[in-house]
Amino acid sequence: MNNHNSFNHHVKSRSEVSNISISDDDAPINKKLPKELLLRIFSFLDVVSLCRCAKVSKFWNLLALDGSNWQRVDLFEFQRDIVGPVVENISKRCGGFLKSLSLRGCQSITDNALKIFAQQCRNIEELNLNNCKEITDVTCEHLGKHSHKLSWLDISSCQQITDKSLKALSDGCHTLQFINISWCTRITNDGLEAMSKGCHNLHTFIGKGLTQVTDEGVGYIAKNCEKLKKINLHSCTNITDDAVQEIGDHCHQILFLCLSNCTRLTDASLVSLGQGCHNLTTLEVADCSHFTDNGFQALARNCSNLEKMDLEECIQITDTTLNYLAMFCPKLSALSLSHCELLTDEGIRHVGASACATEHLKILELDNCPLITDASLEHLMGCQSLERIELYDCQLITRAGIRRLRTRLPNIKVHAYFAPVTPPPSVGNGRQRYCKCCTIL
């Protein structure tokens, strides 16, 4: 897409298409197939293909530019070429037909183009503005005024967005169910309070890297949006156990929770989740280094539906945690234990003998667990569903152990690294030999 002309076509209404007449010189395919079937075929084409088809003939022009083919537009592949006039043309041509638009990564788009978009495309339901760095609160103000059917919005990495945007969305977008405001670092507790008061139907809140948000802001979301099923607070470094307690007290329907790199959390957070979030299926707590076996005991006893857990760099946990998970979480399918340096073969034995091992466990990550040996691989040979195991920098694992595991589980993918063996020095007066990994200074 080298210019804007590809989009400067007039999108047709259904009545215009129904009035199409086929001339004698049209291709046989046009005469043999009904218009409705041709429209159906065109509906599977992407934006660029539709524009190309529009140039074939007058008949195909009318079919390709029928509004029903322009309900979902994704311009991510052309992000470097997309500028304001392109979005303006699409908005004016598609109008009420457009329901989903992705401008992800289109960094040249400004508020002016999105103002026209909001005014023209009032039936929009899904909008992706991830990494559109030029947009400001003005865009969200117009969305709040005109996009009352908006249910899915991604404005992550739009760093000029402030609390005013969330206030505007709260005032006008009451059907909003999904919002991603990750890395919008100007957003504070006040913005979350405003949004939570007007967007009670939220089921997914993604707010990674909101460094100005504290327990108070998370509390507003938890109390006012009790339908939440997914919360991602990755790298919200100012929240504490009080924030997680609010989630445990109010978000009883939650299925997915990410608290990775929330470094101030302690076992009290795991206790709160165990008390209030019994439906939890995915928990990500990588880099939460204050968690211990006691916290995971409280969690595992009450959250038996857990399927995926990321415990990377929970450096205080031991084999005792794996014993609790093995006993109380029979549905585990993915478990990351990378950099949990206190784990031994005994812990893996608990996992390999657990209820989840035979039918459910598919992914196990053990990178940088220095005490893990080939004995752990022996304990996992009964895990018939195991698809992938990560063993990078497990220095006590051998090639022979991996071969034995593959003999029992031939379809498993094993990711491991073995440093090249240093060649012995040459004999006599020959030239000294060096390992290829070494640098000669």
C-alpha cells in the first residue's frame, strides 16, 4: 500500500448492489454465479484484496465495495503507511457498516482522524489503538460522545492518555467489556475510579505497568466491576496485599489473574485469593519473591480449578509447594518453575505422581533449577500428555536422561542447552587449541 488511493473508493449500500446489471462483456463467472454468492466470496478477502478486486471491472467494483465486506478492518500489516487521510476515507466510506477496526502500531494516526472516525462509525464495537503514540484524551472524548456500542478497546502504550480519557469512556461507553490501558503511565487512581463508576460490565481489565496506581485504584475496579473475569496488573509495582484482598473480597467470578513483578506482595495475597477466588484457573505471579510454601498451601487448598501457573523466580518456594499443588490442583496443564532454585527431584516426583500428570500436564518449565537431575525426568515419564519441557541451564541434566525421556514420550519437545566441550590441549609443540566459546584476548 504505497498511497491512499487504495482506500479512496465509495463503499456501496446493499440497495446499490442489488441494482447492479450485468453487461454482455462481463466475465462468465459474473453471469453464472448469483450476486449473493459472489458477495459471500468477497467477504473472505482482506482490505487490500478488496481494493484490488474493485479495479477489475465496474461489476466487481460494486461488489468489492459493498458495505457488508467492510465490517472488520485490520491495518496492522500496513502500519508504516497508514496516515490520517486513510482512516478518514475508510470512516466516511464505511460509516455504520464498520464494527471492528485495528490501527495497532499505526504511529502516525492523530486525534483529527479518529475524531472523524468516531463521528462516522457509530456502530463500532471493537477498536485497537495499541501503540498509536500520537493520540491524546481528545480521541477518547469523541469515543465517549459517539461510540456508545463500543465493547472492546485497546489503548495500551498510548502514553499521552490520562485520567480524562477514562472519565470520557465512563460517561459514554457503558457497554464496554474489555479495556487495555497498559503502560499508560499518566493514569492514576482517579481515572480508575471514574471508569469503574460507568463501566460496570467490564469482564477484562488489563493495566500492566500502571506505576501511579495503588491499592486504592485497584479497590475501585474490584468493588464496582464485580463481573470481572480477567485482571492483569503486571508490573504495577505500587500495589500491596491490600489490593489483592479487594480482588478476593469482590471478584468472585475471576478466572485469570496476573500479578507478575508486583514485588511488594506477600503470602497474605495468596491467602486472600484462596478465600475468595475459588474459580481461578490461571495465576501468574512471576518475580513475586516474597511468596513462600505457606502462601501456596492456602491457595492450593481452595483453588482446585487452577490450570496454568507461572511461578518463575518465586525463589523461596520448595518441594513443599509442589506437593500442595500435586495434592489439591488436579487440572494443572501448564506450570512454570524457572529460577526456583530450591526445587529438587523430590518436588518433581510429587508432580509426576499427581492426578494432573497423566491427563492434563502439557507444559513444564524448569529453566535454571540447578538441583534438578535426570531423576526428575524419570519421574515425568508417566506424563503422557506432556508436550514441552524447558531445561535451559539445568546443569545436572544429561543428554542420556533426555534420550530416555524421549523414548517414553516420543512427541515431547525438550528445550535444553549444553555448553560445547572444551577440546583437550594439543600434544607436543603443536598449536594450543581453544573452545569455540572462548575469546582470545
